[in-house]
Amino acid sequence: MAGDLNDDLATLAAKAPSDATLVVFHSAVLTYITPEVRQRFVDQVTALPGHWISNEGPGVLPALTAQVPAGREDTQHRFLTALDGRPVAWSGGHGQSVELL
């Protein structure tokens, strides 16, 4: 479905079957929108039932990066993968590697 990240998220999520677990996944998308539009998306996606999986550069969602445990900072310019707003791994931008936190 083509649409706007924020304007159409709730409508699309509502189309998920009631007996399914909703999962919203994105990779390398949020860097292309302003911080204000990003925050609107974060507010919406965290209010949905189900799970949110993000895979973005560490500077894109600073609140997630701030949660990375000390000593586990990225040294290889990878993406930060998070589940429901909690960082879980450093990953290659195209999925070629994953290092769990």
C-alpha cells in the first residue's frame, strides 16, 4: 500500500486481522524525514498494539541509541536494531550482520 508514513499508519494497522500480531518494521526510512515528523511516527507506532521493529542509523533515533549499554557502542558504523523501543542489536545496513547487545 502506498501512502504517507504518518497519515496512513493507523488506517493500515487497523486492517490487520484481529487474531494476528501486528508488527511494524522499517529499515533506513526515518533518516529521510525531519525530527518532528519522526517523533510523530514514534508516538503513533508505540501506541499501536503489537510490536515495533526499527533498524536505523544510530543518530536517527537518539533516544534508542542512549539506551545502548556502556561498552556496547558501535565502532563499525552499523544500524541499531530495536524491538518495541529497546535496542537489541547492531546490524549491517543490508542485514549482512547482526551482533546482539
